[in-house]
Amino acid sequence: MRSVDLFCGAGGLTHGLRQAGWDTAAAVEFDAAACLTYSRNFPEVHLIPGDIRAVDFSEFAYEVDLVAGGPPCQPFSVAGNQRAHDDPRDCIPAFVRAVSEMAPPAFMMENVAGLASRRHALYLEFVLRQLADLGYFVERQIVDAADYGAPQHRRRLIIVGMRESAFIFPEPTHGPGRATPHMSAAMALEGAPEDEPNRAKITYAKRPVMRPSPFAGMLVNGGGRPIDLSQPSQTIPASAGGNRTHIVDVHGELSKYHEYLVAGGSPLQGIVPGVRRLTVRESARLQCFPDEFEFVGPQSSRYRQVGNAVPPVLGRIMGEALRDQLHRKTRRRAG
């Protein structure tokens, strides 16, 4: 079965769909460094670089089985201004147009959970109506990648459309009350390959922002937070790199510091001893990329490519469900 990967980035979704048995016929990406990474790892895929809004998809009309992709999430992310359709980066209309022009049996769109918030409810309903008007049964669900085996909590809105029946989302497989526990960050990071270190200093915040957990709040300067290695990590952000990168604290220095502050201790100053920030390769581990997957470009770009990606494991799980459900419909027609 053939797919097209829109907003493909480094290729996390392509990699996951490939594991699920999909053959990616073409991919589209605007970021030049991400294009280099994608071509390095998927040289056989026809990559279309540049603005998706300038691409004519009519050559793929009725030639592919799935159109998939994650339009830029910044217009809907709680970390941004949430301007939605007023944000020039909103490429959801381009995704809808691509589905209209290619008319595949199914589509899958991934975005931040914020798109399903009350703030964007009217816009989301407008988009869902547009997709339904193209002849699809449209289903949506917010999923957490950790519930499907990723060592990272990553809540995402998945929208799936199928022409002949409603898509049934696969049941979560990992976590409390399920057969398999969540994968911890420590398990994922064990034995990670050597990589260029992140040299951003980790310094105590002058005015710590306290939370009940040492893994929340703001004990240090910058946007990165210490990772609870016994649990899936926090979401790996596209803004990682420098002091926005999450922190590996093997000896629990920041947990001890949190206890010290809770007990009434005064904030410390200077560099935090015994801690460091995630490398690009470790970030890729938490995003479920295999070690042989190569990221191209400056360190800041590689961090961004990793953080922007769809975890391949999530792409695989959704891709398998789509493949199986489409096959069942095909067999029923044949019968």
C-alpha cells in the first residue's frame, strides 16, 4: 500500500509507516536541513522540497492509499500565541487540499492536542466538516505516545478519515492497568551512542518556581526540565537546543535540591553539579528513532528535527491499524 507523507520533516512518520508495511511514494518538506536528513535516510522516496502550498498533487490522484502528515503545530500549541487560522504557518488548508486532489481511500493528520481545545473548537469543527464533505468518515482522538510504547509522554490529536467506514483507533498497550508498563526514560537512554554534548550551562534559578514534583516548576534557568528517569520523559520540544533542552540527572541532584527548598532552604547560585542536558542522539532515543537514523545539519537544527517528528512507534501503530482496516474492506468487496 502506498502513502504520501506531507510535512515529512526528518521522517519519523515515514519510518513508522514503513515498519507497518507502507511504501511512501512521495514526501513534502519546507525545511532545508530536514530535507537533507530525509533524503539521507529515505533516498528512494520522491522528496518534494519547498512550500506545500505551491505543490500540485493531481499527478497522485487515485494513485495512493493514504495521505498522512502533521501540519505545523505552532498555530495551535499552548507554547505559542495560538493564532490558529490567523497564523501564516497554518497549513491545515493545504493538507485538506492535498487530500481533495489525491482522493485516497484514507488520510491521517497529526497535530498538538491544543488544536482540540475549546479555544480552537470552531476552527477544528470547520476543518472536520471540510474533510467529511470530501466523502470520508472522520474520526479524531487525543492519544499519548507513551501509551503505545514510547518512552515519552507526547499527547497528540490524530484525525483519521476513511471512505468506507469509520476508523477504529487501536487500544493503548502500555501504562497502568495494562499488560505492559510504560517504558521509562532510563530504559530508552541506556547505551545511547556517544554524541556531541550540549554545552549549555545548567544554573540554579534565582527565584525558583516550586511545584510538588521536582520534575515540574523551574528550579534552574532555561526551558529544560529534569527528567524523571523512572517514567516516560516529558515531551521533547522542537525548541530544544541550548538551555531549552531537558536535563539528565542520574544522581538526583535536583530532587535533593527540591527537598532542600521545600524544607525552607534558601536558593543556591551558580552551576548545578552532576547534571547535563540531553544530546540529540538521546532525544532521538526518546522519540523512538533507531540509532542508525542519521540527522543532518547544525546541532540546533538536529534538535528541532527530532522535536518536530512524529514518534515512529506511533506512526507504526496507527499505520498497522489503517492497513488492517483497509485490507478488511478490500476483502469484503472482493467477496
